[in-house]
Amino acid sequence: MSTDAGPAVIILPALNAAVKAGLAGRCRLMELEAADIRNLPTGVVEAVRAVVCVGSFDRADMDRLPNLELIASFGVGYDGIDIRHATARGIVVTNTPDVVTEEVADAAIGLLINCVRGFTKAETWLRAGHWEQEKSYPLSTLTLRGRSVGIFGLGRIGKAIARRVEAFGLPVAYHNRRAVDDVSYRYCPSLIELARSVDTLIAVVPGGASTDGVIGAEVFKALGDRGVFINVGRGTTVDEEALIAALGGGTIAAAGLDVFAREPVVSPALLALANVTVLPHIAAATVDTRAAVSQLVVDNVMQWFEERCALSPVV
Ligand code: A2R
């Protein structure tokens, strides 16, 4: 436990050195496991004014801290934080949107192209010395050309992906709960309707109750046997058993996944499939973007204590 002066702030161990360094000396930082919060002595629990976490903070732990004012979360997703409960208690929750938008959109496009053109497999083939022996690599059975792309979740990242897809000369449609005013892309009032009308589905919706497992067997069937599914949102939005069945049985052609239902554990049945490209949740993971996210976490905490006004509150 640090003895620094300033407001008492709990920081969970998952936070990186940049966030810790940014707050050290300005806050009384307490680096604790969630389990340790349950054993904090009287006098300390009352002192805690902020928690810094990564996407989730238990509701019961929130209630162990009677004077908690702020939960500053690292990253865009905050599906592990009960926002309604925090709001009812007057606790402000912040996340780190915008600073990851373009980076995640780049990754989504990279994943899509790798998924249809199989660059990873081609490179592995070359490195294994096959080029000299076999002379030419087999033609790709999939292409980006002629595809039509559906975006499930046309928010900040979804729009950045859509701009890139447009630049590739492909039509874009989308599904959100509400149509977006400032775009001309075709709106589909349901996910199934979107899946029926495209052959490439990119999911970038948040996790949580309203999206839990909604991308399932019916959606894959609607996407069709040329279908390509990309997920850079949350793994919980997908019924993974249904995805494995759809990939294995030829219901869809391929998938590219940066997120999974039970990270960091990835289903062996999924990994056994040749028509899936998998990444270890790295869509926003560059040195520059990570630094920007870290700085925004620090700025949210310090601006809250200095001006009672968080920079990027979850609304
Ligand atoms: O539904 P709307 O109109 O609130 O639109 C949001 C959409 N969305 C949904 N669409 C259909 N059914 C739902 N149950 C549902 N829930 C949310 O997802 C909105 O267009 C989009 C989310 O956009 P943003 O809030 O701007 O988030 P951002 O920065 O694009 O990040 C999306 C997700 C994060 O939550 C992380 O899970 C991941 O990407 O990094």
C-alpha cells in the first residue's frame, strides 16, 4: 500500500505501469486485488474515493466503499460494471473511447483481409520452404472483391470501419437499435435482416445483457455459405458453439476473431478449424494507442479530483 498523499485511489493489478506512474505522487494509490477490498479495515474503506479498473468492477465491492465517487475504467468496454447501480449511488464511471477508434478499425480491416486472403497461411507456407519446392501457392478461394459488408454496431468504431470499407469500393449496411442520422449507409432494423442482406458481417457492439449470444445459428445461416464473420467487439456477443458448427459445417466460409467468450481461454474446437483467423484481443494493442488510453485514464481521475468533472464519462 502506498503512503502517497492525495485522495485514496484503489488501482487493480491489471493496470499498466503508465497509469500507475501517472497517478503516483498525486493520489494515495492502493494496488489491491479485488479480493483484498473485502478485507480493508474500517477507516480505509471510508477513505477510498476512486477505483481504477479494466472493464469490470464488482457491484458488491462498489458497495463496500461508502464514499466512492469515481470508477475510471481502462478501455472502451465496461460491460463488467453495473452502470445503473453506480449511477443510483452517484458514482461517476469513465471509459476511454475515441482514442482507440482508428486503431481498432485498422485491425478489423486487417483481420478481414487476412481472413479472406489467408496471408498468415501463405507466409507460414513460404517460411516452411514450400515455395522453392512447389513453385506456387494455391489460389485463394475467397476474395474481398464483390462483397457487401454489414456492420453490427455502427458507433464510433463501426463508423471508422465503414469509412474504410467504402474506400475499398464495397457497399455498407448496418444494424443498431436506432438508425444513425449522419450516415447514408443502408439501415436494417434487425440483425437477422442485416445478415440476410450481406455476405460479410463485422461485429463491433459492446458486451452486456442486450447483446449476449445474439450472434447465433440463425445469423450464420442467414449470412450464407460465402459468409465471412469478423468480431472486434466482445466475445460474449457470439454463441461460440453455433459459430464452430457454422464454420465446421460450411454454413459460413470463414471467421476472423479478436475477441472470445472466455478470454484468455479459446475453445480447442475453434482452434482446430482451418477457416478461422484468431488474434489475442490485440485490436487496440499498439504502444502509441496504449499510451493514449493510459493518459486518458489518468486525466479522468485527476480532472475529477481537481475540477469535479470527468473527461469521458459513460453516459
Ligand atoms: O443500439 P444503439 O443505437 O445504441 O447503437 C450502438 C450499438 N449497439 C447495439 N446495436 C444493436 N443491438 C444492441 N443491443 C446494441 N447495443 C449497442 O453499438 C452503437 O452504435 C454501437 C456502439 O458504439 P459506441 O458506443 O460508439 O462504442 P465504440 O467506441 O464504437 O466501441 C464499441 C465496442 C466497445 O463497447 C468494446 O466492446 C469494443 O467495441 O471495443
